[in-house]
Amino acid sequence: MDDLIIAGRSFRSRLMVGTGKFASNAQMAETIAASGGDIVTVALRRVNIDDQQDDLLNHIDRDKYLLLPNTSGARDADEAIRLARLSRAAGCEPWVKLEVTPDPYYLLPDPIETLKAAEVLVKEGFIVLPYINADPVLAKHLQEVGVATVMPLGAPIGTNKGLKTRDNVAIIIEQAIVPVVVDAGLGAPSHAAEAMELGADAVMVNTAMAVAANPPMMAAAFAKAVEAGREAYLAGLGKQQNQAEASSPLTGFLRNK
Amino acid sequence: MEITVNNQQRTVDTSTTLSALIDEMGLDDKRIAIEYNRDILSREQFSTITLQAGDTIEIVNFVGGG
Amino acid sequence: MSFSDEMQKYPAELIQEQIANTTSNQVEQALAGERLTIRDYATLLSPAAQPYIETMAQKAHQITKQRFGNIIQLYTPMYLSNECSNGCKYCGFNASNKIPRATLTLDEIEKEAKIIHDYGFRAILLLTGEHKKMEDNSYLEAAVKRIKPLFSSISIEVYPMDTDGYKKMVSAGVDGLTLYQETYDPVLYEQLHPYGLKRNYINRLNAPDRAGEAGLRRIGVGALLGLGAFATEAFHTGLHANYLSKRYWRSHVSVSFPRIRPADGGFAPINIIDDTQLVQMVCATRLLIPDAGLFLSTRESAELRDSLMPLGITHMSAGSCTSPGGHANEGKNIEQFAIDDDRSPEQMSSIIKEKGYETVWKDWDSAFLNASSI
């Protein structure tokens, strides 16, 4: 079986799904079911006392999905750590998708604060999946403090632009010793397939599904693309030929004996 | 007495426990987390804490997110 | 997690089977891409890859030029001691061999080092046997400190140490480690090392991890070619280097390709590794790790060394002498193994130039960055 293994735990699907931006909880539930995903991200917010809405968790079967709380909204390490601890106190397993995004425009992750928070959270026993820019050296620093995956972005979150960071993601994949999950910016199933063909271990998608005219159908499309990309990667892609430059033979000496 | 819950003033009876407050607000204690005067509480602590005037309470739950 | 854990994922029988069953189609696939996977690397070590040796060589040549330019770095080994309590069957310094033994004093070391320095070398590799005189590493530490002013880069090729030992080496001024596993086959390893501390296979296997943890700037691995079966030894060597380069990313990883030479004590290779296989391994390693340093010693003939130079080799030894104090007392030497290419450093340097390369005697200087060592 070609399972995705994170921190020793096995997952059938290589597609992680976000639960934000859906028109309704019912539609969200239908979409994650159609995605075939095993890991579902959620965010933590203050309860709105005056207007308590339909609880998201009423729609997610906790036996079927691993709930992966994120730290969205955190602007520095301390806030992210606080959110992670609260998630655990709210009954989640100690898994956290670490996001520290002080930049309010592109929501780009802060590498320095992310590293600080990761170090603290790993020591507290969290299984940390940090959202990062596609920076190979940052990925190495994070691996050293003990994160369970790295989650480089394909493009700024919510932009649907695809794998704009392809070359750097390729370096991260080549050098990583933990699973690489391409997160953010994947706007179409073809983008997800591209990341998987490149050798990513998984991808994470939210906006592209939530804003589709038919979210469950789009989720199913992503599921197929992720599988197709993974299979193509395992099968060994027919590679583009680099024409070798003509030059004198280098191994003639092997025959002149 | 007055306490602050999620940045809003709220009046509760003296000797109200945190559990009672949660019930009064119609929340499910299995789906929330609470910071009580900046300390994160475990669920077991909810029934053991008696509210004091001036307490600051943050109650959070899960919403959609990517 | 150490390399011994990583190796478990690639059992020798499976690798052997995969390599034996490789098709030419798989070889073409592996050669078409920009980067090799570890599976592609195995593919290129197969008999099926041999007809593609020229393509492999051209690619290896190009990548090396791209990453390193037209340079060959020269270094030389210096033997500090041939006293040894190990029984390695292939080694001339085997404790059972009745040969004159010597451990250089610090003054002798300095004298020898000055001769090497005067040849032009600024990169030196220090070697010893494994012996109780080496306990607590203080002999080596003192030797390094003594010769530090003469060299910009000091590497060691000695017995495996614990992490603290390697840290001690780093603070004394060592920047590189070379440690051959000899053979990655644990059963054969046990047979070849009948007694002595070196019998501990795992301790040796995981020593480069400890060097990485200790912050050594360069880490080199290798198998003594001619002991185990070519396919698995070459595969595990590449796997080891690849693993180290990912995990200890601040260290520069290198691979050596030592083929067994006649040694005092007369050990014959168990598996003959021919020139084609050697070329295959050099090129496949270059394609697997484009930035690895690839070392070729004077064990090989002048003719073969000159031919291998453009295929991906970045470091060559020259003016080598495998007995302690051998430079100062020319003529009466007991060798660990016989060298083949006995051209002088000067001759070597001019041949490198003729081949269109520049000789590099010194590529960095720790003193420049580390004020405490000035």
C-alpha cells in the first residue's frame, strides 16, 4: 500500500482538505466526503456569544477524519503557541498546522516566528505541520527542531495561481527527510497533479474547492488528480530529454585495453 | 458581579461555577476551550472553578479554516 | 535515527535483485531526467547500464563542470602511526603482521608536515591505526594543533569516535572526516575483522552521523572496493552519502572509490571491480549527488587517474606515502598498501593543467572565519 505516513500514522489519501469559505456546513461536509481526504483542517475562533451558529463539528465525523487545527490568525510565535494549546484543550489530538501570518495582504508565513513556535510546540509533544514559504533552508531548520512535515506554499493562499514556487518546492522535495505537503495556491486539479508528479507527498486544498460552482464535484476532481499525479510519480515519468553536448568520448580508455 | 467573557461584560451570580456559566450560555463543553484569566484550562477544571468578580474568560471553538 | 535505520529500508537481496533485473528502458529513463532518485541510482549501477557508459560519462562531466568548474583539488595523506590492534584482513597494518611499528612524536609530525607543506599542499589528511595510544583522542588533538598553522584544511581518517570526540576534533581545527565502512555487508564485515574494536559494524556505520552532529564541515564515505559484491556496495555507498547530505545539510559530503591494492600480508580481492564498474560508480554518484566531492587516490594507475579526471572527480591525492614518517625517511617504508600513481605533486599539477583544469591547493581557510584559530 502506498499510504501517506506522517509521524508514524498512516493515511490512505494524499489530499488534505480545508473547511473554510464554504457556503454552508452541509456543503462543506459533502465536499470533504467527496474528496476522500482523511485529514481535515479547522480554525479556532472566539465563540460568538450573541449569535451561536451551527457548530462545524456537528458535521465532521471525528472517527473518520483526523481533525487538524490550524493556528490561523496568529501573527507571532506566542499567539500560534497559544492557539495550538487551546486546540489541544478543546479535545483535539496534539496535531497542529502551524501558520504564522503577520502580513495581512498575502498572508505569507513568517519564517522566523514559525521556527520559534515549532521548536516550542515540538517540545510540548505536538505533531507540528508548519506552513512555510518554499524555502529549502527553512525546511531544513524546521526538520531539525522535529516537525512532522513541511508545508510549502505553491502560491499565496487563496490566489489559485498554482505551483508558482515549483523550482524551490523541487529542492525541498529532493532534500527533505519528512513528508512534503504542498499547501496554498493550488487552484485547479492540474496544479495538484503537477505537485504530486514532482514528488510531493501530499497536497492541501481549500479555496479551490470552496469557491467552485459545485464544490463536491471539484473535490472529487482533485482526488483523481492527486491520485493520478502520485501514480505518475511512482511509475517514473518519461523525462524531457536534455540533449548532451557533442564532445569527444570520455570513456574510450575503457575499450583501449 | 461583573465578569468579562470574550470581551463582553456579563453579570453573573456570586458562587457561579464555570460549568454553570457554560450551561447558561448554551455551549457544549466538549467542543470548546477556555482561557481563564489567561490560563488554558483542561475540561476537568470547568466544574472546579468558582467565578470571581473581574474574571476574564475567553471561550473558543472550531470554525472552518484551511 | 541513524544511517543503520535508513539502511534497513534497502535490504541487500532486494537491491541485488533490482539491479540484476534492470532493463535498458529503465536506464534510458534514469538518464533522461534532471535528477536521479535513489532507485535511478541503482539502475545506473546495473549491468544493463554498461552500454550507456559514455552517456553517463558525458552527463557526469557536464554536471561537474557546472557545479565545480574546471578544477581539481589536491591533497595528501600523512600517516601518524601504524600501530594497530585491529585484525583487518586486507590491511598491511593488521596487528598480526610482523612489521616495524611507529607512532610519530609531535616533533616528527611537525617535521613531516613541513615537508608536505613545502610541496605546496595546504589540505592534509591525517591517518592512524586504532590503538590504545589513541585513547581519549588527545594524541590526535595535539597533532592537529601542532600542524594547524601549516594547513588551511585538516581532515582525519582514523578510528570511529563518539560525538564528543568529533567535537574535540572540530575545536582542535579539523574540518573533514573520511571514514570508509570498508564493506556494507555485515556478515562479510565480521569475517574480515576477526578481532579488535573495529569488529563493531554498527559503531562504524553510524560514526559519520556523529561527525555530522558534531559539526564537521566535510564528511566522506566509501567502501573498499573489492570486498563485497559491486552492486550492493556501490548502492549502499551512494545511499549513505545521499542520506548524510540530507540530514547533515551544513556538511559537505564526499565519496571515495578506493579499490583494493596489494598490501603487506597479501590479501586478494574477493570481488574484482573492473574499470568499467569503477567508472559506472563514479558517474552514477555524480548524477545522484551533483555537489558531492568525489575523491580518487593514488591507489589507481596514472593512466586511469588521468582518464577518470574529467568524469566527475574533484579531489585527488598526490605524492602519497602510506607509512608514518615516510616523507622524512625516504626509502625504508612499510606500506599500508602499495600506491600506483607515484608522480610527484608538481608533476601531478602540471598534468592537471595539461588536461585543462586548474589545480587547487587550498579552497578555504578556517582561520579566515574563525578568529580564535588565527
